[in-house]
Amino acid sequence: MDMSSMMSAQLSQLRHTVSLSVMKMAQNTMAAGATAMIQDFSNAQQSVQQAAQAAPHPTAGKVIDISV
């Protein structure tokens, strides 16, 4: 093998390694973002449920409107 082909092979391996590293970092970032969104959604659902339980309808079951 001559020097040019060896350097070309090393450069190709380096590019492959760097692209894998960048892909792993992007996946980790996306996974962290997805985890944060799921947690925020869970917190929002809990606060909506708590608000629904804490503030019942003011006249529900107290006044009956019947017309004949």
C-alpha cells in the first residue's frame, strides 16, 4: 500500500467515527428532550386533574330545574 491509500483509509475511518459520535450525541439530545416533554405533559395532566377535583361545578346536584 502506498502512503496515499493508507491516509485515505485512515481519513475514511476517522470520518465514520466522527459521524457515529455526532449521531450518538444527537440521539442523546433528542432522548433528553423527549423525556422532558413527557414529564411536562405528566405534570400538566396532574395539575388539570387537581384543578378539576378542587373546583367542582357551583350548582351541580344542588338545583334541579324541571319544567312540565
